[in-house]
Amino acid sequence: MPLTTIASLTSRPGPLDHLLVAAGKIILGKDREIRQAVACLLAGGHLLIEDLPGVGKTTLAHALARLLGLAFSRIQFTSDLLPADIIGVSIYERDKGSFRFLPGPVFSQVVLADEINRATPKTQSALLEAMEEQQVTIEGETRILPKPFFVIATQNPAHQIGTFALPESQLDRFLMRIELGYPERSAERALLAAGGQRERADQLPAIIEAAAIPALQAQVAAVHAAPPLIDYVQALIEASRENIAFQHGLSPRAGLALLAAARAWAWLDGRQMVLPDDVQAVLPAVARHRLRSLQGNMLARSEDITALIRSVPIP
């Protein structure tokens, strides 16, 4: 399988086709979710995967890191995890009479924040600056994180024992939130016959050169969004603010996230122009974790997002 390099960006047969196919052989029957995860990276965002334990969240993160050729680190979030365990700590070296900084696992290109909602809000907040600014400030000194910098966080459903709800400010740092769900019968049968896919994920070769990813992200950012398309996005945002099903509507930042994700979705189809279909395809993953339902103070329901889409005419 060919390695996508900077020199081959304009000559490959389809945008990241090989990567999507390779990932689909590891996470069986979840082609759409894999595409959402790749679109999130191409849009320069971070991904939140929420689902029950054992459905492949961590395996998906491992597979993407391997296929993208990126440095990978995993942080297992627990109730006793401290911010210093994430960003690092300075230690005093007596023989040199000075402090030396030991970087934490956040200093990586792909960071898996596994079961992020099992840590306390104080520890969760250690990722806020990193996810927004791609840097961390420690003891008054700002340290730049590697590029590209991509956080994939997994979390268990909030009703499970030992979880802490992510604050809205933390949720808003994630460009997209997806769910994997149980596999279809045929996919689960293949998984059982293979005895699991985790070892295969760890052995995947890199399909994309890490240095090529910023160029890919630049191509995605250049995908054209016509004025009527931007009007459509704005109309969806305004409709969310007027919708009585939600406690509050989408913010301007959410609108930017929606456009970025739609550009990535269009680019993966090999198009240089965003269509309303692209916006509708990514809206649930971009909007659900940013909207609160009036019923039970829970995240917006899928049917509410569907109703929102239907309420706004397509230009």
C-alpha cells in the first residue's frame, strides 16, 4: 500500500482512500464513523468518542495513529490522576543546581485520553489550553506542543459508576463527538472469528507521512464555501437558538466548527466545494454535544437534530 507523502498529494487516486479502507479492516462495519474521525483530524479538530466499554473506541484511536504515522501516547484517566501527570513536571537536579522539565504524555501528536470522564474536572481542565492553543503553560513558561496535535478522547456513558460529567467548556473543545455502537451481525461474526483486532491495529504500517498532514489540512481549509452555503450554516445556527427543544443555541465557534467539518467531508469525496449535504452529514457529530435538551438536561437527542435540519430550507 503506497505511502502518501507531500510530493504525492496531487497525484493519488482518491483522498485518503487507502487509509479509510485499511481502518475499515480493523474497525469492522463502521465505515461512516471512521470517515467522521478522519474528517475531524483533517479539519484540525479533536474527537470525542462516547460509548459503552468494549465496542472499539481505543482500537480506533490506535489504528488511526498507526496509519497516520504519528507519534502516539495514551493517558488512562482515573479519579486520582493529577494535571501534572498529563502536562509534565519540573524536577530539581541537585548536581546542576537547576530544574529540568520532564514533559508529560500530552507532548505527542496523537493523544488518547482514555475514559476522560473518569477523572475529576480539575484534571480534565489540564487539557483545555492544549486543545485550544496547542500549547501548555507550566510554571509561567509556555511550551509548544508537536504538530499536528490531535486529541482523541473516549468516555463511558454518564450513567455509569465513577464518571464525572465533562463541563461545557471542555466539550466545546471537541470538534466532533461520535458513537460507535454495537457492530452489525456480519461484522461481529468476523470479529469473533478473528479473535479481536487490537493486535492487528498495533501492527498497521503508516500509510501517510506525518509531514504531509499539515498540507492535507491546508487543502481542506481551502475547500470553497459559497455565500449561499454560508447563509445556510448561519440559518441552522440561528434556528438552533430559536428552537424550544434546546436550552441554548449553537455559538459562533460551533458555526466555524460546522464549516470546517463540512469542508473535510466534501474533500474526502474529492470535491472542492461544500454542498448542503456535507453540512447535514456532519451536523449531528458537531452539534449534539454542544446542545442541551430541555428534557432532563441531557445532550440533544438525535431526533431533535433531525428536526433542526428539516426546519431550515436548503438554498
